[in-house]
Amino acid sequence: MMKKLIAVLTMLAVCVSSSAYAAVGDVAGKVVYTDISAYINHYPIPAYAYDGGMVVVAEDLQNYGFDVAYDDVSRSLAIVPNREKSIVGMGTVYKNGGRANMRFADALYSDINVYFNGTWINSCAINGYTMVKLEDLASDYAGTSFTWDNNTRSAKLWIDWAPITEYSQLTDTSCFAGGSGYSAAYIKSILGEPESVGKESLQGADGMYVQNWNYPSKGMKFVMARASKNKKQVSASLTISAPSVFTAYAGIGIGSTRNEVLSRCGNSINYEDSRITYNDDYVIGSIYGGTIIKFNHDTVCEIFIGAAAE
């Protein structure tokens, strides 16, 4: 018994000693994408996986029935339920199943203390924002509770003073990973009407009628095609660029690193069609029908899915 006690005390001393040397801004861990969806009263909220739980941006909670106030003097952030507030949500929220376990950001040590309804809760900093665990916002006194739904792989926070909206499964960011064959109706169901369209023209190489559908604010551009004017259009190719959140082969998206691409796609890279030098493209499949990943300083800046050559 005494040996076990000594071992436990030793472990605690190591933990205290290691944390004592952690400085503000040091990396505490890695926040990653996940295939788990997060909701507050069934309103979706952007969330990521960290330290065994689902973390959300504390400042986002202002849209979900809470007041969030920062005090620079005390270096503290207060999250307080506001029963007079309505839930407005964050607009369109997607699930990141295709990017599961890929790095979203480093979690950093912070000297800002976060309090939920007056009680201190754990937190970390990323990209200038404060992240808190969704489950740490559950409190009988505050009128909130947390549940996990294994059937839908979703984490849910409930607040008893606000209405509950109808549950809706989130669209995954990998929903256009194939690039071609998507109907006009399907594309519009996710992205809405194109922000601009090009003139439909006859393509001499294959006799297809083609037209550009542009979504610049979403970083998406489709080439729509059909064999004749009385046929329905389907996508022939897709170009993904910033600020798109959508992903392609193996969950690769804008902002992915070259190392992530090599780790996830290394065995599928066509080295004959690729120019494997600094800042050059990687081709998955072939230039006659595949995925071309372009880099800017080892970061993915553009993805083309389709036939780049006839």
C-alpha cells in the first residue's frame, strides 16, 4: 500500500513539475478534426477533438444563449447563461469526417482563466481564440446538461431555457471528393445557386456542352457538362481553392501540409505524372482523370479533380 502511495505521489510531483515549466504560448497538444458533430439544443456548432473531448470556440457561445465577456485586468473570460438570449447559431456548419484526426491547430498554454457561471473550467488557446470543452458547460445549477449520442456520433449540450430545433445530420466536407458526376440539384442543395455562371459552349475535343459554375466566396468552381442541350448537367471537374472548407482525396483540403498529403496519399501519388520538386504538384491517379494537388510553400493552395488532359 505504501509503495502504491509513493508511486502516486511521484507521478503527481512529475506532473506538477512539468506543468510548472510550461510557459504561455507553449504547445500543450494538438486540436484535430473529427467525424463527431456537436450541437447545442440541436443547433450545430463548429467543434474539434482535443484532450479526450469536443472543444468549441468560447466566443462562438455568444450565438447560443450565453454571454461571453473578457476582462483584461484579471485576464479572465466569463461564460454566463443568459435566459433572455435566443440561439441564432453559426450559419452553415459542416462535419469533417474525411479529415478525422488531421491537425486543425496547436493547443497553446494560456494565462487566461475561463469561468463558466462562476466556476473555473479548463481551456486552451488556438489562433487567438479560447477553446473550452462542450461537456464542461454542463451544470445543474446553470440549467445545462450534456449527452453523447453514439448512433449519430454527436455530442449535445442542452440548455433548458431555450427552444430546441429539429435535429439535422451535418453534411460532410468530403461530399464533393469525387469531383465529377454530381447533379446540378445536388450541388445547389449544398452550395445554393452559383454566384456566377459562364456561357455554355460546345467542347470540340469530346462534343460535350460545358459551362463554368462559380462559387468564389466558397472557393469552389465546377465545370458542368452534358452531351446535348436536352440532357441534365452534371459536374465534369471541380477546382477547390481558398476559402473552401471542402476536401478531396483522403480528406486533403486547402491548408493541408505537404507532410499530411504524403502521409495520407503517399502510396497513391503518380510520380510519373507529378513534378516532385519543391512547390510542385502531386497527381493522384493520372492527369487524364484524377486529383491534382497544388502547393504554396508546402501548404495545399488548390485542388483540381477531373481530367486535366484529353
